[in-house]
Amino acid sequence: MQQEVKYHWNSLEYKRVNLMNVLSKYNNDILNKKPAQDAWSAIQVMQHLMNAEAQSLNYMKKKLSHSVNIPKAGVKSGLRRIALRIAFALPFKYKAPQQLEVFPDYSDFDDIKIQWASQRLELQDFMEILPENLFKTEIWKHQIMGKMTIIQMIDFFEDHFDRHQKQIEKTLKIISR
């Protein structure tokens, strides 16, 4: 894995581990409680983040199995990434794609924690064996913004994580009153 990618990956993984440490102080009932009928519980937000990462890995694996000629990234993928970063900086709430909202009403934190760690390891292993030339290609696709590089994907994951970590903190503050 490229050094730059490894740096961004380690930053993202550090955030996940810290979040797990914070959430481990709460019981399953608190983590599964929704602050409102139409809102997600803290554990459902975790599952949403996991689903987004899992679908990204599945997309890249599928793309590699069908296509040997993946276009090099250019200005357009950079502009897509900037547009995503701006969208996340705005105070608007976005509707998640339907397939990223599928989770049970009640889940066990320890099970989700193990599953997410395993999933992250699978993604890391994928990047470790990826040929060097593919890191500069449009191998990943955001469902709305389009194709980007792996480092742009990790940057998106980090922005996505940061946004939803705030949501988790807000949810727990409301629930813990």
C-alpha cells in the first residue's frame, strides 16, 4: 500500500478505534435507543458507516473482476471529491441510499464492533495487495458523485465518519438526559 494511502488509512482507523472505546461505556439499550421515531440510534449510525465501507469494497472487487482497463483519475475525480467535501461541510441533512439504511431494530454492540474491525481488515488487505498503478485510477465510485481514486475514497470515509460521529454524540446526549 502506498505511504500516502497508509497515512490516511491509519487516521481513519484511529478514529474508529477511539469511537469504539467511547461507545463501549454505554450498554446496548442506550446504543439502540433512537432519539426520535424517524432518527437512527447510535448503533444504527455505526451500521450505516459499515455498510458504506462494505459496499465500496464490493464495488472495487467487482470492478477488478470485470475490467482490466480502469481509467486514470484526472481533474474530474478531484472536482468530485471537492464537491463531496463541500457537501459535508454544509449544515444540510442528506438522505442515505436505501441499501445503506438496512439494519435491525436492535443489535449487540460487541458483535458490531467485531464485524466492523473484521471488515476494515478485509479492506486493508485488499489495498495491501492492489497493484501500485491502480491507486491512481478511478477504481471507486461514490453513488452520487461518481468515480474517484482510493485515496479520495478514504478521504470521503473520513469526512463521512466525522459527520456521523457528531450525529452519534448528539444522539447519545439526547438519550442520556
